[in-house]
Amino acid sequence: MKGAALESNIRAGIKEWIGLAVLSLPAILISVDLSVMILALPHISIALGADSTEQLWIMDIYGFMLSGFLITMGTLGDRLGRRKLLMIGAAAFGSASVLAACANTSGTLIAARALLGIAGATVSPSSLALISNMFRDHKQRSLAIGIWFMCSMGGMALGPIVGGTMLEHFSWSSIFLLGVPVMALLLLTASHLLPDYRDPAPGRLDMASVVLSMCTILPVIYGLKEIAKQGLEPLPLIAIVAGVAFGTLFVRRQRRLDSPLIDLRLFANPTFSTALGGLFGITLTGASMLFIAQHLQFVEGLSPLRAAMCMLPGVVASMTGMLLSPLIARLIRPSLLIGAGLAFSATGCIILSQVTAGSGLSTLIVGYILFNAGVAPFASLSSDLIVGSAPPAKAGSAASLLQTSGEFAFALGIAVLGSIGTYVYRTQIVGFIPRDVSMLTHGATLESLAGAVSSAKALPEPIASTILHGAQVAFTNGMHAVVAISGVLMIAIAVLTVTRFRHLPPIGQKKPGEM
């Protein structure tokens, strides 16, 4: 009877669930801001007269700042108070959104996007850490984190759709104004719905560690992104080497400090380290999404908005899986659910490897649905394991590690898997390029599928058809290589997690021997 009373005391009520809804809206918004620029950038570049370099910075600066500040802001929330930092970040995000919407030069927009990234880094880890404070019951916390993660991942996919819809009816500035009412709602309700929490013994914030963390993250992210775009050029490689060197200094400093920016003792927990490492590996395979998007546009000939709509069933499958996984994991062991899910993803990779230049949409859509749905249990449950296995005082730090790892993994996946797909494309397209085409056409065709499609429009038949068909076949084979590697990764991570998580009981049940 006493145990039942204790259980009811820690269970969250209606106030906490409404608070979760308030926290989930910014999660969607921050993710939307990462991907909404895909369709908006051409409109912005025309309106502001942005050159190619400025376009790259408009596109990338948000992600750079977001990833660079996550660790600092996550730890700062543990020290200053998570609700307080969340409200500061919400106010900053709303103000930067207005600045971005009113920008009349490329420089102003770049600065506004940088501020949005810093503010987003303030909001994200504080939101996830607060969920661990609001939902102390394991079953409820697992479901709450699954809902939050579903919203965060769904925002990435909704970005192009939201952008396309807004641009069809309003000017480009409207996409930034979406953030204002969402952050206003958060500011109005946070003090009533959300608890505050801070580390009771936080220690001094080590500014040297803050600088070293940024000097580690920013050069590596920059280098990986540049390699994905330009190949193995000297400057990106130097940036990565510099980031690794600073990272070594950062880790050494954390080991010496009494109050480190990142508590490396978290990695001694095998559940934490396995969940974080496995999620890193899963996120690597996100590069497959970019190849699928390009296949829909340049092989199937769809508009960006129609391509996004074709990918929507896979996104819905992923979001549904993230929502249901914590509920299913109450009935069966998480290791079995994760292993079965990743087997589905590997099956999706096999189906995607059967897509050809003339196979139509059904095979690709079915494969993408399985690919996304199968990853959902791991994404949802591992997030709970990462945040839940950390001490309450370190939940913000754990949440920031989770999100920073995701940023690294996605950038690394694009750089590595993207380079492999590009290598296959360039190796195979050579045989389809006629010898008598100009050097300009040859170079554009060899560079990318988009370049080949653009070049073919200016060429006479049958040369245009030969180049276009060859480019589509070569690109599709490159995509096959990427999804094959992704499938192997899925199987390897499945074996790892099933082995390392086999001791975990269904959510809400006690381990053998526990009272």
C-alpha cells in the first residue's frame, strides 16, 4: 500500500502534460529552422542579392552556432536553472526571429541566423532536461521523451513542407515569424507550468572549457560540411585536425577539474555510453535521406515540394514509431524492440537498393517507410536511457551531449557516406559522357547529378538523353552503395544494443533482485 502511494506521488498530472506540450512546440520550431531554408534560400538570395558565399553562410551558420553552443548551454542550465535559461533562450529566439524577418541585407540575415542558433542551443537541452524533472515515473518519462523527440525529428521533415507552403502564399520573411508566437507562448506559460531546477552544488563555470569546447566543435563541423561539399581540400582537413587537437585538450582539462563542463564519468555507465554510441551510428545513416531527396527530384523529376510530400509517409512512420515505442517497451524488453526495429530498417535498406532509374515511386516510398519506422524505437528509447541514466543534476549536460552527438554524426555521415556516393557517381558517369562535349559540360556533369541535369537541357538530342540517363543510373548506383552501408550499420548496432541492453527489463518493471 505504501509503495502504491509513493508511486502515485511521483506520477505526473495534467499540469506536467500541458507543460510537455509547451516544451514540444519549440522543439518542432528549432528543427524546422534547420531545414526550412532548403526551399527558402533561392527566394532570399534573389531578394537580398546574396552571392554564393553569403548563401552558404545563410544556410549553415544556424547549424554551426546550434552545435557549437549546445554543450555550454546544457551545462549552464544545470548551474543557473533550467527554466530560467529556457526563458532567456525563448526571448532571444523570438527577438532574433523578428530581426531575421526584417533583414534587408545578407549580413544582417547571417547575424540573425547566428543568434537564432545560439538561442536554439539554449532552448533545446533545457527542454529535454526539464522533462526528466517533470516526469519522475519511468513509464511516463519514457513516453514524454518519446513525444518530445518525435516533435524534434518531425520538425526536420516538416521544414521543407512548411517552407513551401509559406512561400506559396507569403514572402520569405514569413518563415522566420513562425517563431514569435511559439516563443511568446512559452514565455507566458513557463513560470506556471514548468518547474525550475539547478544543480545544488554547481561549482564554478570554467570559461577555458567553454572556449575549448567551441574550438573543438566548430572547426570539426565546418570541416565535415566543407568536405561534403568540396571533397578533401586542405582547409577543411586542417580545420578538423585543429578541432581534434582542441578536443584532446578539452578532455584532459575535464579530467582535472572538480566541476567540469562535461562530467566524463557519465561515460562509465555502460547504458549511457552504449545508447549514445548507438545513436551516433544511427544518425550517420541520415545521409541516405539526402540521396533519396535528390533521387526524387532529379531522377523522378519531382518538384522540391512534391519530393517532400513523397517522403512524408516515411516521416509519419518514424514519428508514430517514436510515440508507440515507449508504450510497446512496457510489454517487451527494450533490447528486443530495438533489435526488431533495426532489422526492419535493414530490410528497408535492401528494398531501397532495388530502386532503379525507372522503377517508379512505390519501391522507394515503401523502403523509406521501413527505414524510418525501424529506427524509431532506438531513437526514442535511447534518448530516455541517455537522459534518465544521468544524475538529475547532470540531466542538462547529458541532454546537450545527446544533441551535440547528433550534430556531429549527421555532419560526419554526409561527409563520409556522401563522399562514397559521389565517388560511385563520378566513377560511373565517365563512361556516359561523349568525348566531343565541351569541358564546361564535362565538368558540370562529372560534378553532380544536378549539374548533369542542368547541362543536358542545353545539349541536342541524343547527347542530352545519353548524359541524363547515364547520370541517373550512376547516381542511383551511388545511392545503392550508401543504403547498403547504412544497412550494415543498422545490423551492427542491432547486435551491439541487443547484447548490451539485454539486462534491461520492460519499462516500469524492476530488474531481478530489485525491491
